[in-house]
Amino acid sequence: CLRVTPRCRPLKQAVTGARLQAKATGLGAMSKTTSGRTSGLAVAACGASAVLLTRSALSFVPAGTAQPQLRGRTAAGQGYAAATDLPVQAAEASSSTGSVVGGAAMLAVAGLGAARATRRTRRPRAAAPRGQSAVVPCAAAAAPTAPATPAAPAGGYCEAAEKCVRRPTRTVTVGAVKIGSQHRIATQTMATTLTHDVEATVAQVKRCADLGVDIVRITVQGMREAKACEFIKKRLLEDGYTTPLVADIHFTPKVAMVAAEHVDKIRVNPGNFVDGRKSFDTIDKLSDEDIKEAQAQIEEVFAPLVLKLKEKNKALRIGVNHGSLAERILFQYGDSPEGMVASAMEFGEICRKYDYHNFVFSMKSSNPKVMVEAYRQLAREMYKRNWDYPLHLGVTEAGGGADGRIKSAVGIGALLIDGLGDTVRVSLTEDPEFEAKPCLALRGVAEASVGTGVAPFEEPSGRRAGPVARRDCNFPLDVPLNADGSVLSSVTAEELAGFDKKALCNRFGLRLRQDGDVQKDWKSVDAVVVKGALTEKAAANVKMLLEVPVGVVCAPGDNLPEGVTVMYDADAVSAPIAERVGGCALVCTGEESPEVIAKAVANARPRFMLLKPKSQTGVTFLARRFFATIAACGDAKAIPVMLWFSYPKTEGMTEDDLVIKSSADFGSLFVDSFGEGMLWEADLLTHDNLIESSFNLLQAARMRISKTEFISCPSCGRTLFNLQDTTARIKARTGHLPGVRIAVMGCIVNGPGEMADADFGYVGSGVGKIDLYVKYDCVKRAIPSEDAVEALVDLIKEHGRWSEPAEEEEEVESSSTGAVASM
């Protein structure tokens, strides 16, 4: 296929002339797709004609334009073969100015008959699906000379280590929306209607568009839905909506071909586009020939869609999911980010082979840490290959409510702050309209981050090259911090003085027994920072907290009970501080010099440090520099650090904005194992919300698991039951099981594979029927939905993961304490 830049007449004339010359000499042969449209030019004889064509085209570069480079080869004349030998690999001409020569690329191949003759016959290959032409794999083509590997950027996986610089990408066109680094980050969601219900789907797409969503994906699981896409698109255009539609395809390449006629973009999942429904125990060995055979089969099935999208100028998302990797990939790489990248690269290479570049990548997981590492590894690999395709960001099956928003912001926000990501989707177990605000908030995080940062610094952690282990810290014996992640809360001395025992317990998540005793609960804070001077009444409540025990941190002053941790500003510690029970804590802004930190640590011998920046602008980079500083200070590198971030109310800020921004700030550090705890202050959130959200954030970052983890898909047209109601019922029954992960999936698409991060799974298998899983294994099938929740409870009990919930305790008046106690 020859594609030329329309604005360049001399280039077009050169291409046309070369084509006519080949045809006149009998060297040209045209192949056709099943649609009857010309899709390629097969040069049946001399490969030198291809070289002549390329040289002719490139000789007409407009004046003042940099000479284009050929991706995939070092010069136009290298690597070609005679027609009787193997076909010539496609070469893409590009330039530093974008795409001046654009698609001045060609696929010079031997005639289809000769190419088919080169196919291996060692093992029968599956026939192409009906309605599609068989595509001849070009795996045997002469390998092009690889260009020199470009130098990795300073950030390793991103442009810069010390500031936010957006990763440069090409522009991908999705209908009326442009995706890439030269454009605003596009927002996306997914319809939950039955796609064949045209009226309902159109109405939902319009509601999402009205709320600011740029692109809407719809479920296309069969021909009925594929054909409905035509009418959905038509109705939207008639009503003045140009919102691009994306067809979500699983298992059905034939359906993708039909949907591509009507939608603006196709999403395929490499894990099941060719392999179909999952099996995980059929491979016990894998040879190089087996791998090549599998890759050839992928090309045979996938290439017709690539050619169709290229012909129609439609877009594609190669959407890898952590939980649905193909069995071969799992055997080769395990359930890992490396396997996700390898899967994406296989499909990307096929697109490039056919000179198709209007595609994006995504690397989703329900585990934000896995998701972040997968995208970073993909970015490293693309830098290595000199690829510049945009990234679609998302945490799959994030759940609903605050949990889903926090989990999404931890993963997506961490990448956006580093300049990675060009379009985002927040997958919530809610109606798609509710995904609009968090998506827009994440775009705001990205736009506010660009250009922020600190001066260049050396980062010794190795984080830029790959995941790093948690810091090896010495936790104090006289301050009750949690080694998996501590939650701190702040209070003024005046407020503290006004609390009775009940109010004190309510404020800090403590449990008040009927006998007046105060105990910690799963939602209790680990330490309290008191602002201001203690009065005698406030000091009495401090003693009560210390007896629980809850750590208490106060400024130097009078009325400090034994056991209080005294906090000092790091730059104010000029002399040794006397030792005491509870010790002291250093408050740092992150701007201190190494000398100041070393001196303060030597004089104070702190139990822990509090990183409290002067502002939240560029806090990720400031904190990374701070951790690099203390890592270089021998006495400081093992001291736990609590992140103390404050978010005052600003004009126009919503609760969604605040939660997303805060979670991105904390999460961008926690995913890299920076920070052993958090103190989250925000004017827009209640104290209860701050404490609960802190626990949610630590759990999202896979630090401290304090409650049941629910991995629930966001619902779509495939869902076989009311996902929101069912998830709520399961949460009510099983939400008291810390460390247990339960996946709630609407259908088999999000079934065993998508539950890679779960212990137990609840999956719709038919109308009114549920399958139950333990890890990948389906252990109970076709359970009536009305019995399925209790069957799940029984399954959890069978595997020894069940504990009875604490009894609901009615509140009674306790005369001895004057407080309301729990039975």
C-alpha cells in the first residue's frame, strides 16, 4: 500500500510514476481484500523496484525539510531480495517535522502465491474466520537492519527524573478527537447499556458527552451488536454528537471486522483476541518453533483487522490486561509486567509490519503497582525501539465509591505526574456518567504537573530501572507505628481539650467498651499530631491515647506527658536533644541540605521523620529528592518517614478533585516504596473521611491491607446481573475479612483471567447463573443467583479464610464514664 502526503505534489507524482512504471513492465500485481477494495501493491519480480520507488519518493522532500529516516532499515537500498526469494519488509518514512513524507512507505512483497508457498507446513494452521481473507505472515522476510538503539532518557521510563515533562508521542486520530502529546489528555468511559438497545445506548453516550467525556466505548460481543453500531453512530450524528465510539472486542475477530465499518476505534485484548477463552494447564513445554507458530497464527487472525482499520483510517487500542494474558505468555513470562509488555509488542509489531500506526497501547491491572510497573516497562521498551505511540491509562476493575477513585488515582496519577499518558479512563462499578468527574480531575492533575519539579539530583534507589523493595527501616519500640503503613491524624490542642471519652474515640477510630476501656480497631489511627500548646485537660486526653496505645506527637512545651513524641523542625535542631520515652520526631520540608539533615539526625536521634512540604506543587519530585538525600546519610536512611500533605480549600475545587489530587500525590510515592505512613489534611473532607481514605490509599498502594479487597468490573453490555446491587450485597456479607480479595465479574470476559489478583471469584456465566472461582479454577458452576452469595461465603469458609464479623453492639449509657459505650 502506498500512502502519500496530499500536500506534496512532487512526492505524489514520483509515487504515481513509479507505480505506473512497475505496471507497464509487468512487475505489478494487485491483491484484494474480501471487501473488494485494493489494499496493497505486490511487486512480483525485482525487489529493486521497491528500492527505486522509495528513493524516487524521498528525493522529492520539500526544501528546508530534514531528510527523512527510514524506520526499520538504515538505508533505502538495504535488505531487499529478489522476487524469487523472500519478501521485502515494509519501511516507514518519517521526519523530525512530524510526517512530511508521512506514509511514503511501501510493502514490497512477492506475489501472494509465491508467499503462500513459503509458509511452514510442520503443523496445520487454523483457517481464517469466514468472511476474512487469509493474511500471509511475513515472518520469513529478510530482517531489516536495526537502527542504533537511542539513548534512554534521563528519567529511564520518562523524559526527566526531576520534573514533569510530557512524553512526546505521535498523534492518533479517533474520529473527531486527537490523542497524543500535542493535545489535551482525552477522557473516556464505557457504556453499560445493552448495545443492541440503540435508543438506550445513544442516550447514555449523550449524557456522558454532556459531562465532558471525549470518547465512549461500547460492548460489541456479537454480530447483533456490531450491526447496531451503525445505527448508534448515525443517531448520534443526527443529534449533533461527534463523540467517537470504540468497539470493545473479545474472542471475535469476525465481529471486529464488521464493527470497524461503523465505529471510530477498535479495542482488542491480545490475551483473548486470538486464543479465545482461557485454559491454563495445556502447555508443559514451549520450543522456539512453538512460539513462532503461535506468533504466525496471531498475525493471520489479526492482520485483516489491521488492514481494514488502515483502509478506513480508523484507530486501534492494543489493550493488554494483567489478568487475561494468553497461556503461552504466562508460560514464557509468568503473571508479570514483562509478559504484558511482550504481549503488546507482538501486536504492535504486526501493526507496524503493515505500515499501520494509528494505534495506542494500554497495560491495565486491578493492582495499581503492577499497572504502574507495566506502563513504565512499556515506555522503556518503546524508548528502546524509538516508538512513539500514545498511552491509554487505566486501573481495571477499580471498584466503586471512594475505593475506586483512590485506587485509580494512585495508578493513573503516578504515571501522569511523570509525563506518561495521553488518554484516561477511570473504571468504576457505577454508571458511566460518574466516571466523568474523576477523569477530568486526573486531567487536571496532569496539566498542573507539567513543568513542576526540582533541580536535577542523583537518585540512588534504582527506581528508574525497575521496581524497588521497601526501605529497610528501624521502627521504634516506644511509638506504636505500623510497619506496613501508619495512619496519622492531626488535631488542635483546643479541640483535644474539649473531647470527652466518646468524642475522643469517634475522632480517632477507637472502640469504647461498655466497661469504659478504650481499644484500637481496624480503623484506628496509629498516632495523633497535636497542634498548639497542651493545656492540662488536653494533656489528660493525651494520656488516655498513650494508654491505648496510640502515639501522640506534640511540639515542645509544658504539660507533656511521659511517652509523648516531641517534634522539632529539622533546620532548628542545633544541639543534642535529651533522650526520653517516645523520643522525638523531625519535621522536614524537603528543601533541607544534606548537611542540615545529617546534623539534625545526629542531634535528635529521631524515632521517625515527617515530610511536610511548604506546598503540594511538584511534591512528588521534591519527595524523591528528599529520600535520595536521606539515603546518602548513613544515620538517616533507616528512619521511617511519614508523608504529611495538606490541601487547603481552593475556589472551584470539588471533593472528587481533592481525592484524586491527594491520592495521586501520595500514591506516586508509595508505589515506589517512598514513605512508611501518611498524615492527610484537607479542608473539604471530614475527619472520618480522611481516616478511612488513608486506609484505602495504603491498601490501594499494596502496603497495609486493613479490610477485604474487592475487584469489581465496571459493568457493560455483557454483564449478566445487576453488578452494583450484587457487589453491595457481597460487600455487606464479606467486608470484614482483612487480606481476602474477592473479584466480582459480570461475565466470562472479565472472568478467570481478570481475577489474577483475587483469592475468590464470583462470575456471571448465564442469565441468573453464577460460577465461583478459587484463583483461576472454577470450582462451582451455574449456581442460581439468589443462592450465590451464601455459596461464596461457604466457599471462603471451606478454604479457612472466614471469620465471623464482630457482633453489632448497641449503645448504652455508662454511668461510670458518662460516655456512650459499646456492648
